[in-house]
Amino acid sequence: MSKPDRPEITLATLRRLPRGIWALGLVSLWMDVSSEMIHALLPVYLVSAMGASMVAVGFIEGLAEATAAITKVFSGALSDWLGKRKVLAVAGYGLAALTKPVFPLAPTIGWLVGARFIDRVGKGIRGAPRDALVADISPPQMRGASFGLRQSLDTVGAFLGPLVAVALMWLTAGNIPLVFWAAVAPAFVSVLLLVTLVPEPERPAGTQPVKSPLSLRELRRMGGAFWWVVAVASVFTLARFSEAFLVLKAHDEGVPATLIPFVLVIMNVSYALSAFPAGVMSDNGSRLRILAVGTVLLLGADLVFALVPGLGGVLVGLVLWGVHMGFTQGIFSSLVADTAPPALRGTGFGMLNLMTGGMILLASVIAGLLWDSVGPEGTFLAGGGLAVLALAGLVPLRRALHGHGKEQAAPKLPEA
């Protein structure tokens, strides 16, 4: 068998990507800018302006994220049943945009809770259909690059949003409602881009909308390779607990409170810079090799956080953590697109989101218990142990992909 071409991360590669992929990436970027401008300030606003307790803040956030994870399953299945992806993506992004003016106008905590809840419902509605849309639009030989680009642009929004919020807080002398109003515009820009620039692809020849996507019969059609992808992603996510613990570690090592927001900025910049190159490399070789590198990077980040003291250790750990995200999140999405039947891709992405959403919650609870009982070293060493377990899971996953005929040696790309 001939070796795959060496990966080329060039402007020509970017130009080959369909316009719809670029548009979906920009849709994610603008919506993340809007959402993160609000989410960066919402806990403070709830406590200082609305008198909420920390327990209430935790309940609101937990309820919101759980709602998003559960909704993704049903929205993905609904997109398979309808045979349409874009209409649900527009509904999800549109619902999120419509909630944004509620935040500055809310007279009580109840209104804020309702807006946050509906915003996360919108995220749940759009998540799986959007990822299935990326898979449907992207050429098979550029699927990794497509998911990588969307993930990179999404992550750019994730770190730009808090930075814009900080700058506006300084310019407006701490006027949080005014910052919330500023977040409305990028949300509606996101919806406009989706409506005007993203096509609804035709269904693959010979496929029809699925009548009962969540039935046992249809779930069995996913095949062993798909379920191995979900299983490995679940174990991997169990090793990747909430980034809140990165913030706590940085604070313990002496990062002042005023600079804490930059902790996640550093991590997200590393994530954004690495996701697209990782996706391109996965198209030109084996996705599992890139996934293995990402898992080793997670192990390295855990060991640095556990064993290297001081701000230098924090900085190196944050960079490694961000790069590991770039080398794994888009790759898991590409593997789902590779293994799920085209007519069931929405359901496939919904199942992936449900399982990994539950695991991140479980992982964060375990990490918190270890932090309280053993300390941060125990938390990060346990994460490293689980990363080794996820790495071991790549061996049976490779066999499953080989049997499925999906080990990724991509076709040669046409010359620019």
C-alpha cells in the first residue's frame, strides 16, 4: 500500500474548503463571541446585582449544560427524521440570538434563569445538526480539515468574547447591562450568516429520512466502529475534566485574580491554533495517530500540572492542554462522520454529545472530590491515569475501524 501524501497546511488547502464550511465556522465564531461576553460576566451579575447565592449560580449553570447535552440527542435524531439539517441549525442559533436582549432587560433572577435555559436549549438544538451539516458539506478527503477549521474559528470566538467583555467593562466603568446589550449584535450576525451563506445539502443518493432514528434497530445500524468511537471518546472525556480546575491551579500557583481570565485565553489560543493543522494532518494520514498524539499531550499536561510548580508549570500546562484539545475534539467529530451511516449522522453526533456531556460532569465531580481529599496533584495524576486508559482504547478502536473500512488514508487531493 502506498503511503499517504505528506500533509500540506497551506492557503491552497484553505481555498479548497467549501464556502459553507467557512460560513459555519464564522457562524460559530460570532455566536461564541456573543455568548462568552455574557457568560464571562453572568455569575458576577447574578451575585452582585441580583443577590443570587453561589449555590443558585451552580444550579443554573448545571441545569443549563445538562439541558444542552440532552437536547442534542433529540435534535440530531430529528434532523435525520426530517432529512434536513439547516432548518434545525437556524432554529437553534435563532433561539439563542433571541434570548440575548433578555439578559440586559431581565428584572429578576427568574428572567435570567429562563434566558440562560432557553439559550442552552438553542445550543442543544443546533449542535448535532450543525456537525452533521459539516460532515454532509465537506468532501470526504477534507473532512478533518473541515471540522478543524470550524473548531478553530469557534475557539477564536471563545477567547475573543471574554476579552471584548473585559475591554467594554473598562470603557463603560463596569456597566454590565451595557456589555450585555453589546453582545446582541454578534448573535444576530451569526444567524444572518447561517441563513444566507450555508446551503442545505442534498441527501446522498439512495438514502431516505429515517422514521425512528432512536429505535434499537437504527442504533444497531450504527455499527461497532461507531460505538467504539463513542466509547473511547467517553473515556477520554472522563480524563478531561472541567477547565475550572485549570483556573484553580493557576490561582493556587499565584496568578492574581485580575489576570485569571487570561488563563483560559492562553488555553483557547493554543486550541484555536492547533485544531485546523491537526484536522489537515488527519486527512493525510491516520486519524488515530493524531488522536494518540492528542492523548499523549493530555497526559503531558496532567503531569506538568501535578509535578511542575510555579507559574512556568502553569503556562506550559495550559499550552499543552489547549493543543491536546486541538488534536482531539475535531478528530472525534471526523471519526463519527466516518463511521455513522450518512442518514443517521445527526443521531450519531447526538449520541456522542450525550455520552461526553455526561462524562465531563462525572469527571468534574471526581476531580473536585480528589482536589478536596488529596489536593491538586492527586486530581491531575488521576487525569493522567485515565488518559493512559483512553490511549489503550485506541488499539481495539483501530481494529474496529479497519473492519469497517474506515482507517483514514485519504484520497490524494487535487492540485490547486
